[in-house]
Amino acid sequence: MKLPDIDNQKLAYETGVHIGDGTMVVCQNSYYVIYYGNNDSDRIYFENVLLPILKEIYDFHKLYVNAFKNTCYIRIYSKDLVKFKSEVIGLPIGSKDRLNLSIIEKFSQNSVLLSQLIAGIFDTDGCVKINRGKYPRLAVALKNENVIKQIQKLLKIFHITSTVYENNYFDKRVDKTET
């Protein structure tokens, strides 16, 4: 494994992807990073975009997209990668509720890196909606309100106006109302 420079554009993009669909786990003596997606809608993206980026920036050769029921995933067992992502980049191990805003700030000093970070978040948790048949809208759905507000501030750098709103919905996968 190689560790990329923090000013690597693909690392900024992959960090955005991690903010959207990634997580890190430390369990007993196992350290791993995992990315989850829907097997029907995300598998092609995982195979053709995410997998090549992970192989290139970290120099991993034996990575695969796996599936279980309707979920596709990429799991990377690497203590060095977990340490790099948590200690250098600042991504949290476990729940992303503790996602630190300094992660985004690390990439905000360079508009190209910032745009790549936002693109990674958008590619995993974003969509395009046509409002009333005329007005295109870009939407990003994340549970971490602080990150949403930080993204809103960063979009202003690109002169993109945005609105933040709360959406409560029933998630039948976990049988409860989510925000």
C-alpha cells in the first residue's frame, strides 16, 4: 500500500465518496474500510469508477466489488489505511455522526480539491431532480447536519446558492423514522 499526498485530486474525490458511502471499522484485531452501495444502481459505479481510484491512489491490486443480497460493497482490510484515513484525513472510525468539519477544510484551500471532494459526496449521496418539469435541482442527503451546513458554505465559493431542509421519512430497512 502507498499513502497518497493530501493534495491528490483523486484522494479528495475518494474522501467525498467515503463521507457518503464509506465507513471504517476496528474490531478486535481487524481494521478495515468498507464502501456500501445498492447492487442494482451502484455496482457499475463501484466497478468502473471507485475500484480503479482505490487501486490507483493506494496501490491495492486485489480489490473486488462483492455483493450480498441487494448490497454491493468493497472491503479493504488494512490497518495502515484506517490509520491514514483517521489520523491524517480525520475521518471517524465507526459512526459518521462524529464527522469532523476539519476534513472538509483540509481540501477547501484548493478549489480543484474542493470540487473533487464535493463531487465524491454528490456521486454517492446526491441526485438531480427536475422541479415542476422545468427547474433542475441538485440535492444531497446526509444525516450529519454540520457537514450539510459546511457543504452549503463551500458551495458559495463556487457561487452556487443552496437551501438546507430537514426531511423525515420512514426507512423500512431499519423499521424506523430517519431524519
